[in-house]
Amino acid sequence: MGLKVNLKDALRFAVSDWYNFLVLGIILFLVDHLIDLSAPSLIDGWWDILLALVIIFLSFIEVGYGFRIVEETVEGSIRPPSFHNLLNLFLHGIKESLVLIAYFIIPLILAVISISEFVELTNLDLSPLITDYALGFALLFFLCFNIMLQGAILTMAHHDGSIRFGFNLPLVFRKISKVGLKNMLIVSIITIVVLYIIKQIIFDTIHGLPYPGSVVGEIISTLIIAPFLMIFTTRLLGLIDVPVDGG
């Protein structure tokens, strides 16, 4: 399917089931505010431990639901998935988080360490270069590894969420080749724009409103805007791996 068709589909999909939409919004709201509640102090006592466990559980449920959207989309589903089988969602959330760490966070850490070691060994002053091209380097890094991450997620989606297929690099590269590097790149750019630019602008604007508008705006942004953007981007990722004939 073309980009325009996929965008329209993802937009309709995101608002086609308000029940599950609001359940996701409540989960995002709880995670956000429970983190704020636990932030002032370190884990100290049973209450803090329980709070941390709830945050972890809900966070993995959130990630797992995003994966379920991708998984059911590539299988041809036209409706948002429900929140049935929470254990399955939780486990999928753990597996996708591990894949995210492997494909994105670890390479980022290694890149920073490598640059630091190179500068130390060569005594070169790369600060002007890094300053001038930092945004370009960051964008290139994100695009490259996000495409790898997308390929891994789509590969897992075709194999019941099995994490070993997410780390099967030949299959991941084959999936990227089949879906098309151009399609992967477009979805990555849209993801950056939607989740990291538009979302941040909206949230910053809302937080800048005078009280009580900021409180109302924050509730709306967490319950409605955040789940909408998450459902939209995960649906869009799944759609690029759906055959034109739907078969």
C-alpha cells in the first residue's frame, strides 16, 4: 500500500476503538504519575518496592500492547487488539524491551565509548566537529538502528513474538529488504517527527499553560494524545509489512 493510504489507515485505526484507546491512556497516565510519585525518594520500604513493581509491570504492558498492534496488523487485523491475556502482553513487553536495548541502547553506548577512546588515543579535538554536526550524527544513528529495530520487531511479529527471531540477523536483513529500505526510512522519519518532535512540542506547550489549564492539559495529553500517537506509529509500522492484496 502507498504511504497516503497507510497514513489514513493508521489515523482511522487509532480512533476506531475508544475502549482500548482509553485503557492504554490510563496505563500511560498511571505510569507517568507513579514515576513522579516515586521520583523524590529512592526505594526504601515495602511501599516503594510495590510502587516500583507496579511501574515496571504497567510499562511492560504498554510496550507489549504496541507489539501486539504490530503483530495483529501484519496478520491482517483491522481492529485494535484488546488487553486480554496480560501475561502475554507483559512477556512481549519484556522481549521487545530487550530487543530495543540490543539494537539501540547498546550500540549508542558503544559508539560513545569508541569516540571517547579514539579521542583519548589520538589527542584530537573533535569538539568543534561534534558540535557542528551533532544533530546530523544523532539523526543518522537513530535512523540506522531504528530501521534495524523495526526489522527485528516485524520479524518477531511473524514468529509469535519469539525473541530469537528478533536476533536472527539474516532474517532481519531479509525482512528489511522485503519491506523495502525506503519504507523503513519513511516510517522511521515519521516516528521521529511524531513521537519526538510533535509530542514534545505539544507537551511543552501544555506544561507552559497557567494553572489549572496545565493540569487539564496534562491529563488530556496523557490520556488522549500519547495513546493516539503510540497506536498510530505502531500501526504504521505493521502496515508496511502487509501485502498489497492483503494475503
